Amino acid sequence: MQWRSYVAVGDSFTEGMDDHQPDGSYRGWADLVASRLAAEYRTAVAGRPAAEEQHDFRYANLAVRGRLFDSVVDDQVPAALRMRPDLVSFAAGGNDMLRRRFDPDALVKRFDEVVRVLRASGADVLVFRFADVTVRLPGRRIILPRVEILNREVEVVADRHGARLVDLWHDEEFHNPQLWSIDRLHMNAIGHRRAAAHVLKALGLEPSPGWWEVPAKLTHSWAAARAADARWVGNHLAPWVKRRLTGRSSGDHVSAKRPTLSSVQD
């Protein structure tokens, strides 16, 4: 087992929205992956003489919902580098693609530099091709080309710097609404488990078979579908638009749920 520590940086995708836990917190794919890596590490060191045993597997999730790419890079990446982890996951840019002034050239250039710096630290790095959320959102004609550009460049950067690519884009199961929360933008528990399975495969580990399981798509009448659309507009789209108009973010008063490296508890 080559990883003794893991730091996750990013936005709501990595924070774990909307994988709700009984206590009101979020879990998410990064927490699931960390738990599996911790179990693998403990198995690898079990039985070694006490003098040879190293510290327990440690994990920090620095991701905060609503963060734009530059904020993730400026605030979270330096903190991650100071922790000197063996493994870093970097996933950002999704919120930028929803903004009117999205600049793909500037983002891709900085993305390349971030991955280069992370790899130069000696860490293994995970990067992501995002799943296609545009099939459930308005403005698909504008947003989809942006997603395609970023997903294409992620592979180029991963190849250039030896990062590990997690490809959710080509997994058509993510087209199933059953993997997404009612806001149509964030994965639910089912989606996060499947994303975690993809991450473990990218790391050369076999995920739990249950993490791949996906329920069948639900069918709705035209009237029921339109009623659901109306509720979504009122409960999710309208508040999002209001935040954009007032310069606010869903993460304005949210801090990272694990700001420092700590041992992972089973």
C-alpha cells in the first residue's frame, strides 16, 4: 500500500453534496475512498514490529461548496501542499462553467500549472472528467461545449504530468436521474458511491460491488414531470439565480469539514 495520506480539494462535488448522513452532514465519494484507503493501509502494516509501524492513514477534505476554480487554487492547493500528502484529488471548474464570463483558455492554463506543481511535490494526483449534468439543466446549448472543452483538456494534462484520470463522462449510468439529488446538480448517495468506485479503479483497487449498483430509471407522466420542473425552478433554480445576482455563494459561511490531516475512523 503506497498511500499513507490523502487530501481532497475542490467544491461541492468533493465536499460530498448531496450524500446526506443521519447527523445532517455530508459524506461523499472522497470520504468513501479515504475509508477504503485507510483499510488497505492498516492491512498492509498489520503485523509489523512496533518500531517499523508508521502513523495511521490520514485524510483531509478541504473542499467547500460554491468555490470557483481560482478560489480552490489560491486557498486549498497551498494548504494541501503544506500537508505533504501521498495522494491529492483535484476537482474544480464546475462552478465556473455556469458563469457568464467563463474563460476556458485561462482556466485550462492554470489547471495545467496546478497539476504540475502537485505532481512536483511527489504526490500522486487524481483529476476528473465530470459527468454530464447538462441533460437536466437549462442552458445546455451554452454549458455543454464548456464541459466538453474542460473534459478534453483534463486528459491532456493528466497525460502530460502523469496524473490519474477518473472518467465519469463516459459512464452513461450518470445519465440516470436516480444518481442525482433533487437539485439536479449534485450527486446523491448512489452517485457518490459510483464515483468512489471509479476513483478506486483509477487507483488500481477493486471497489465494493455494491458501489456500482444503480436502480432502474423511473418513468413519470408528462404532468408529473412538469410539476417536478416547476418545483425545481422555485426551490433550486430561483435561489441560485438570486445568489448570482447578489454576488453570494452557497459556501459563503461554510468551512472545510476536515481542515487538517487526521486519522480515518472506521
